[in-house]
Amino acid sequence: MRNLFSRNDLPLDIVNSSRESEFLRCLAPAYRNVYASVLAIIGDRDDADDVVQEVCVVLWQKYDQFEAGTNFKRWACTIAFNVAKAYSRKQRKLLGRGWGDEALMKIAQVQSGGTELFELQRETLRNCVERLREGDRKLLLECYRNPNSQAKRARVEGHSIGTVYSKLKRIRHQLTACVRRTLGKED
């Protein structure tokens, strides 16, 4: 998947104003979801890239209609779905290929549900990490930020690397249990 635009790809009037900067700050974290929504409907990455470019133009054109304080990602994905659906309909008419409207709605529902579940799980995990003992949280964050730190930490603490891995395994099990318990999925 291509990255969000570079500044050189944007028209000058977009780069120069604070309103446009605000738009780009909203779009950046939503971009992957927008792209995934389009790709789920279009199926082909090259075509999806073109449609996403069109989606970004439409989002910018309709940005005045976006209600501040609401969910930009959901709004953007709804627009992305509509643009991708229109593209798919056009392909169906021109080439005789593409999804029907009912199938597109089901794809959108699955995509949306998956995204919402992922966001809920991520927020729950963040809360569970915050509840860890400070030493465990530090170890976990240090090891994920710098994978080479496990060996260094073992040397500093005078433990074997296996001991550090065992601690990490215990912490991961705690986090898994916390997430499941919080989301009501405890076996």
C-alpha cells in the first residue's frame, strides 16, 4: 500500500492553509481504513490506488460537511464506500465484472464491524497495559520499542535471556486475560 501523499503531490492551495492542515491531520490516521474499505470492494490494488486518490479528492471537497467532534474515520470510510461502489458499478456496466449492490453492502458491513472490533480491542489492550505493575510495563514497552533490549536487560539485571523471555510471556498472558475479561470473552 502506498503512503499518504507527499507534500509534492498536493496542490499548493491545500498545503498552505490551516484548514487543509487540519484535514490532513484527520485523514492521516484514517487513511489505512479508507484504503482497506476501497480495496475490499475493488479487489485490485492498482484500481484501488486510483479510487483512493479519487476518494481523497471527494473527502476534501466535502470536508466542509464534516461535523467536527464526530468520527472522521467512519465518515471517510462511508464516502470511500460510496465512491468505490460507484466505480464498481461502472466496471460492471463497462466490463461485465464487479460486485452487485447487495454483495457490496455485506462487504461494507463486515469491513466496518472488523474495524470497530479492532479499535475496541486496541483501546482495551491500552487500558490493560496501563494497569500492569510499573516494572512489567517498562519491560514490555522497552522490549517492543527495541527488540535487542531483552539481552541487554538480562545482562544488566544479571539474569539469563530465558528469564527475560519468561517474564515477557507471563506479562503477555496477563494482558490476554485482561483483554478477554474486559471484553467478556473469558472462557
